[in-house]
Amino acid sequence: SILVRYSDALWAMFITSTSVGYGDIYAVTLLGRMTSILMAFLGLMFASLMTASISNAFQWNPEEARTLAIFERERARRHVQSEAVKRIRMWWMKKIARGSTSRFKNLYWWIKILLNSPKMSLTAMIHMKDKMYVDIETSGSDNNKVDIIFSRVKNLQGMLETIEEEATVAKVPLVRRLSMNSIGRRDINQLSKDGQTFPSMQGSKRSGSFKMRVKKAMTQRDGTGKWHHNFKALHGAQQSYRQWAALLGMTGTLFAVAQNEYLMQGGGQSDVTMNALKAMNSICTLSCAAFILRMYYIARLLEAVSLHVHCFTDLITDVGVWWLLDPSLWLELVLVLVHNPPSYRFVLVTDNLGENNIYVTCGETILCGCNLIRIYLCWRVLRDWILSVFPKHQTLSGFQRTKIGSSFAIKHIMHSWYAAIYMSLVWMIAIVLLAYWFRAAETTACTLPHIREEVPACANPNAMHWVIHGMDFNKSSHMRMTTAIWFILITSTTVGYGDIVPTTSVSRFVACLAAMIGLVAASLLTAALTNLLQFSSSETTAKALIEREILRNHLQEKSAQLLQLFWRRRKGKTRRKDKFQNIRLIGHDIRTMKIQTTSDIEEHVGVSTKINNTLLRLKMLENKLRTQK
């Protein structure tokens, strides 16, 4: 096919690099084919690099790993307490049921026991109890643990040097060092001799007790008594405003879709039904914008309280109006407030792909596509639901100096076996959303009777019959939704049969988005499976134990084979296959297996387990040296 515009060349290179290949544009010259081959290889390299980068991006950094370990420990503690209470309650109900003389009361108590029976087995409770006492330092990545080991070895070296120096100079009792992060021993000794306090202690005296500051932040009010500085209340209000914003935003989007569908079914742009739908969309849009403003205001209050509690700044009782200058707020308001108000209508007439094809679309269709972007509001609600499994995550976020937001929630999802389910749901929603955009972009308004009468451009034959790159397209009817879903599905899987081809610039853009979403989804699934299919430290240890038991079985078999061979040769009853067996080689194998089976189990565990054991031993040595005087 002959290219008439530079955008056609861009389209051809994109569908080649994503390995879609609809067949509407293809290379016919030697140079064009070489360029297509180069773009195909670049596309494969891009997909591989994207998979590797996503896999690295999903790794927990040291702060997040430490925070996640605290979360898991707190969750385990709550689960164990809840299950323990259930088991005690069940034991008490069984005791009452057995001592009851009435059959009706006995049946009532046994039904209650069945309904309130614990859902966790004793083995699961023991496993949860073990999680309650996991050391936080052993829960991070291997690189983080190596850094901790390095710092502890450095601290141990400094402590030993100090012990040697004090032992040779004079018998002076060692000063117990409570913190080795920022102050050396000599500085502490000098401060102690001068009668001064440590900087951390000075800061605590200057700023007051931390508990008092938390209590002040939780109870203090301003002069009017309307603003409550309460972490729990503020976070609850913020989540409530997010839910209301998402609900009203999606309700307005449904009214916008109803406008477009009513128009496609032959309804007028200014009749009573259309204006009623537009009015409802306007009400939902303005209400959603109001909740978004309130949500940003609450976020500013939370920031002020968090700075006061964690950074010991003054408690601000009036946040002012500077939070209105946040660029993300105005960007979000623009995305939400774009809609079609009542009694407003317009029709857009443009040429299509530069070949005298006339494309006509209505304002309701364009603004409906814009309203569908509001679906991003649902992510905040989903993120709050994902993070709700972590107890006290707002408080721990401030204490650990770790931002627990969208990135933390996505990493948590991708490190669970439910990652495939979440990605499938997101992929299905993206397919339906892009299919609706594709259907709206492929439909010309000249198929509607009242638009054909009002717009003179629809009288042109090129408004209903398009010719694109030598292929004819009849636009006498609008596309079905199932056809659009089929096109987006085969595009996101980079198949591209060629039975359906984009015929407008907007539909080509939608196809590009579908192809990119398909590549990203494949990369996410590959990265998630790569992280999940790796052996954990406990699994590596179990694997080493199994391999050692297998070697012991082989050792017994080899020993029995050696004894049988020795006995046959001693009695002169050797078989033909015994002539090819060497007693020395069998003895060498037995000695090698014996060394491997009698070695310490720690020598067979994984690298992560060895690092954990080294870190725990260094911690023990450091604590013993600190207790000496």
C-alpha cells in the first residue's frame, strides 16, 4: 500500500514493533522490508527490557521490606489473638452445651459452636505465632542484610579496639553505648565528663515527650473548635471522600454513556431526555469536584499533623489556601470537570487520514470519551482496600519514614499469588474501556438521521464511503460493541488478524494503547511469576535436607553394592557385569557421599539463610559486648 502521510509510516512502524501486523500497510521495497525487520527486533528488545525493568522495580527496597515485616508481624499477632479468643469461646460453649439438660438449649449451643468454629488450624496458628517473633532485620533483601552485617562488623571492631585501649591504659569501666549511629565512644566519654547530655537527649528535652506530642496532636483544636487534629478521624474522612468522589464520578460517567447511547439510537441533541441526562451528569461532576477539593484539604491537614508528630514542628491550626496551588489538584479538576452541560451541543467535521474522507462526530461522543477517564478515581478506593489488610499502616508509615501509597500497594499485589487475578481484572476493564473508545471513534455521526439533515457535509458521498490505502470502507452503520471488544482483544494479545482495521486517527491511537497495555500486562505477569517461583529461604533449606536424605539413600546403595562385589570376588562368583566395576571408584564415591551427608546442615542452605544466620550471630555478639563493663 502507498503511504501518503508521515502518520501512516509511524502507524506501520508501531504495529510492526508490537508484532500486531494488521496487513493494511506493509513494506513493498527492499529498504522498507529491512526497516520493518529492524523495527521488529527493536520491539522484541523493548519488550525484554521492559520485563526486566518491571521485575527490578517490583523488588522491595530496605525501608519497604522492614515496614512490610512489621506489618506481617502485627497481622500475625492480631490473627493469633482472634483465633485464641474464638477457641476459648468455643471451649466455653462446649462446656455449657454438655452441662445443659434441655435438648433445645443443647441443640442451640451446638449450632452456635458450628457457626463460631475457628477457621484456622492449630498448625496455621503455630506458623502465625512464629511470625510474631521474626527479627525485623532478617526480613529485608540480601543486599540490605549485607549492609547491616557490614555496619555491625564495623561496630564490633570499634568496640574491641576500645576494650583493648582501655585495658592497656587503665582499668576504667566501659561506658554503655546506647546508640552507635551518630556518636563515637570518645565523644560520649567527653560529654559524660563535661556533664553534658547527648544531642538526641537534648532534642527530646527541647521538644518534649513524644507521647505528649502525639496526645496533643490527637486532641488539640483551634480557636473555633471545628478542626480536630485526629489521625484516625482524618484518615477516615479522607477515605470517605475518596469513595464519594469515585462513586459520583462514575455515576456521572454512566450518565455520559447514556447520552451517547441515546444519541446513537436516534435521539436528539437538545430534547428533554438528553438535557435531563446532561443535567444529572453536571450535578454528579460538580459534586465529585467538591469532594476532590475536600480530599486535598484533608491531605494537607494530615501532612501538618504528621510533621508535628514525627518531625517536632509547630502544630499548624490554619492551613490557609496555599494547598489550592497544587498542580495535581488542578490537573485532576480539569479531568473531572470536562463534561457536556445542559443545552450545549456541537458537531465536529474533519477530514480522515488525508484522502478526502469526511469524518463527522458529535460533542456528546467526544465528551463521553473524556468522562471515561474518571475511572482512575476507583484506584484510590481499591488502594485503600488493599492497604486495609495492614494494621496501623498510617502510623507505621510515619515512624518508618516509608511512603505507603500506590507503589507499595502494587508491589504487595505483585508479590502474591493473586497477581494473575488482579491483572486479569484490570486487563478486562481496559479491554471494555478501549473497546468503547474504539467503537465511538469508528462511528461517524452521518449515520444518524437528524445529524444528516443538519450537517451539510453529510451529503457528500465521501462522508459514508471511505477509501483508505486502496481499501473501501462502508460507514452506513455504527460498529457493534462485541466487534470492538474482539478487535481490542486481538490487538492487546498482539495477534492482529486483519479482519478489522482502524480507519480513523483516533481509533489508531486507541489500537496503539491496546497494544501497549497488552505488552505491559505480559511483562507484569512474567515479572510476577519470576518473583513468585523463586525458592524462599525455608524452601531452600527444605530442599537441602531432601537432597541430603537422597544422598544417604545413595550411600546405603553404594555401600551394599561394594559389599556384594567384594563378597562375589572373594567367593569366585563374579558375574559378567562385575568385571567392569572398579572397587576403588565405588569406594571414592562412598567417601564423597559420606562427607556430604555428615556435613552441617547450614552448609547446604541457601545464601539468604546463611546471611540471616550470620546477621543473628553478629547481633548476639554485639549485645554480649555491650553488656560488658
